[in-house]
Amino acid sequence: MKTFDLSLYLVLDPGLCAGTGMIETARAAVAGGATMVQLRDKTGGTDRLVETGRDLMDALAGTPARVIVNDDVTAAITIGAHGLHIGQGDGAADEARARIGPAMILGLSVERPDLAAGVDPAVVDYIGAGPVFATPTKPGHHAPIGFDGLAGIVRASPVPAVAIGGLKAPHVGDVLAAGANGLAVVSAICGESDPRSAAHAIAVRIAASRRSIPRLAGATV
């Protein structure tokens, strides 16, 4: 059985992480409470993703964090990542599943409830629901859906959901109240001088919110 925790899902950005570096940012963030780390680099190509991904897997070995590769199936397979995340324009989910096999985690971005309702839980393990807010880290994204839109997608989804898009520490309570299992962040950690402290601050808010929302107890899947 696959086990993963969507609570605090860090998406690495090579530009925002430039000062500290993606590997050290990830290492620090996981020490602070990040539970998932997505390697996203839209400009580097497969070779650079593989090089960075191997270093990332080594750096996080022995931790409970899961390493997810964005979009690139070949890179995910080559580095032995824990998972792959794809968008609606990155090919069919069942084709990605066929390539990565049954053991790897597969995430899918969804922007509307009808897309969430159409997810096959035998193929996709979690969805990225959003964007909740506009975000400069992903140019050309769909129109923001807000927390009401997030709740609608979560209700329609047959699999766990992580909220995506412009989210920071103050949004934790609203994200979890909307029914999402966690939130994905970029600049809230990558853009901070102390990624460990930034991650810890968000993790503390998540724990506090879960205590106040009984149905979120045991949100690891």
C-alpha cells in the first residue's frame, strides 16, 4: 500500500531556490516539517532533472518525505522517484500510469469539479486542486478558484487533494476547512532565507488546524 502525506507539499522552484539551492532548501524544509517535495524545473530538461533528482533522493533518504517529479516521466523513472505529478495537458493519466508502474505515486492537477469527478482512483493517487490564488511561479495558469472553488473540487474528487496556487501559512485553516488534505507551497518556503523555520511555521499551523477539525485526524493516506 502506498503511504504519503499531503499536509505540507513543497514545490521546488530553481529561481526562488537559487540562493540556498534546491537540495539544501528541500533538506531544510523536510527537517522543518515538509512531507512531500516536488521537483519542478520547466527549463532544465530531462538530464538536469535527473541530476538534481538523484541528489534530492540522496539528500532525503531516511526521511518520511516523498519525492515527486513534475511532468517528466522519464526523469521520474530514471531517478527512482516516489512519484510523478502531471497536468491536464501532459498526456493521459492512464498512459502515465502504464509507464511508471503500479507502485509509484501519481498526482494530477485539476481545475474544475467535473475533472475531479472523472479521476480514476485506480490510476491517480491524489489531485492538485487549484489554483486557489494567482501565482507568478506558474505563468499561464487557469483562473483562480478561491476557497469555495477548492471545496467544490475536493467534494467531487474520489482521491485525496492538495490545494495549489499562491498559498502561504495564513491560508492553512481555510485550505483544510475546504476539505483538502494539505497545501502545496512554493515561495512560502523557497523564497524564505530560512526554509526550515518557514516550513516549521506552516507545519505548526497545520497541526493546530487539524486539532480543531476532527475529520482531518489521520489525514495520511
